[in-house]
Amino acid sequence: MNDILTKIARCVETGKIDKVTPYPPDMKGQDGADELTRMALDNGLEPSQILEEALIPAMAVVGEKFSRKEIYVPQMLMSAKAMNGAMKHIKPYFQSGETKRKGKMIIGTVAGDLHDIGKNLVAMMIEGGGWEVIDLGVDVSTEKFLKTIAENPGAFVGLSALLTTTMENMKKTVASIREKHKEVKILVGGAPVTREYCERIGADFYSPDPQGAVNFLKQFAER
Ligand code: B1M
């Protein structure tokens, strides 16, 4: 792997946000995910390459370490902050310059769930694909989804869940949307979610990644 990508991945794995982050001790005073990502982009690396070859694999390593109890929640949180430090440089590359939008997408992480990195990536790619995105954030109640759908007729809805426990809330939200807004197209995703689960809860489409969500929306573009 490209040396700078290796360094960015290590920063995310160890929670080295930027130059002033004092840990890990052997990286004190050195650039963090923030500066290195900027540098990588300035050196001509593709934003998608930084995402796919450094940031996303690094978060997977963080998850594995957490599962093995080698790190705990605070370290996981620092890794998430380092990831966000990198993402702020990448995001502008995915923002669409188009003024006429293809349609609207309401997106959020379901109730009880605070994970937003994957959801933010999906939102970013959809926006980059020319759609207006209404991002409701994390821990979004069914009521909030329903209210936003009522305020935005014709909008698509995207639900993200990262915990096996909150998949149950995804199911409840889908059921409530179906009850009140039969016509709304619902996309679901997130690490524990599967195509089979999507079908079981009555959502319209499952994507394991942001590109799949963008491709799904393409067929409905308003033009
Ligand atoms: Co949490 N966490 N976490 N965590 N965390 C996981 C999910 C876990 C798998 C770690 C592990 O055990 N190995 C585990 C869940 C186990 C389970 O339920 N089976 C777990 C746990 C247990 C917890 C806590 C309960 C820990 C605790 O407190 N004891 C707690 C829960 C808090 C809560 O939500 N109520 C918790 C907390 C946290 C932090 C806050 C510290 C932090 C989140 C910070 C943040 O998001 N701002 C965190 C993190 C960082 C992780 C891991 C390490 C990384 C998640 C991530 O960002 N991945 C994660 C382990 C892992 O996933 N390997 C873990 C990178 C991201 C790009 O991938 O989110 O999968 P992902 O998104 C992908 C796809 O899934 C897809 O596209 C994205 C890009 O490819 N996708 C969609 C996502 N949403 C989509 C929507 C779509 C389509 C595609 O359409 C709408």
C-alpha cells in the first residue's frame, strides 16, 4: 500500500486525530489523520482511494480489536474522531455542483444507535450523485422520520443500523412508514443488516455500501 495511506490507516486505528493529539506516544508531534489526508489529496491521491484503501479498512481493524477486547469504547471514539478529521477533507470532492437536484433522500441512523460514520458516507455519496439529502443524524425516532416524510412528499428514505439490538428499531420504523406512507421507497443498510433482513422487514432495497444506494436511486432520478 502507498506509504501515506498506511500512515492514514494507522492514525485512524490508533486515534491520532491531528498533530496536537498526544497519542500514541511514538507519534507525538507528528501529523495525524487530518494533516495526512490533506497531504494525500494535495499529492493527487483519489478521495475514493483514501476511503477504500485506508479509512474503511482501518475502522474494520478497530472493530476487530474491540471484539478481541484489545481496545475499549474511548479508543473506538478516538478512532471515529480521527476518521472524521480525514473525512472533512474528502467530503467536498463528493459534493455535487449541480443546482437542479434529482430528488430528495431523508437519511438517519435508527433510534438507540449512535453510529454515524457509515451513514455519513452514504449521505455524502448520494449528495455527490446529485440528490438533496436531509440528514436527520443519529438516534432518530420513528416519529421524526414520519414527520420529515410528511413534510417532504416524494422523498426516499434511508435507514442505517450498526447494532444487532437497533435492527429491531429499524424494523419498527419501516413498519410505521409502511402503515402511513405506502408509496415511500425505503433503503436500509449498516454492518449487521442483510438483504434477507431487508425483505423480512418489508423495506424496498438493501445495499452493503454507499455506491449500491446511489445506483438504486439512479433509476428514479427526476429527469
Ligand atoms: Co460501536 N459497535 N458501539 N462504536 N463500533 C460496532 C458496530 C461493533 C460491531 C464493534 C464490535 O463489537 N466489533 C459492535 C456492535 C455489535 C453488534 O451489535 N453486533 C459495537 C458496539 C457493541 C458498540 C457499543 C454498544 C459499545 C459499548 O458501549 N459497550 C456502543 C453503542 C452506542 C450506541 O450506538 N448506542 C458503541 C459505540 C461506538 C462509538 C460511539 C465509540 C463509535 C461510533 C462513533 C460514530 O459513529 N460517530 C463506534 C465505532 C466506531 C464502531 C466500529 C469500530 C466502527 C463503525 C464504523 O464507523 N465503521 C464498529 C465495528 C465495525 O463496524 N467493524 C462498531 C466504518 C463505516 C464506514 O462502516 O458503519 O458499517 P459502516 O458503514 C458501511 C456499510 O455498513 C454501509 O455503508 C458504509 C460504508 O461502506 N452502510 C449503509 C451503512 N449505513 C448504510 C445505509 C444504507 C446503505 C449502506 O442505506 C440507507
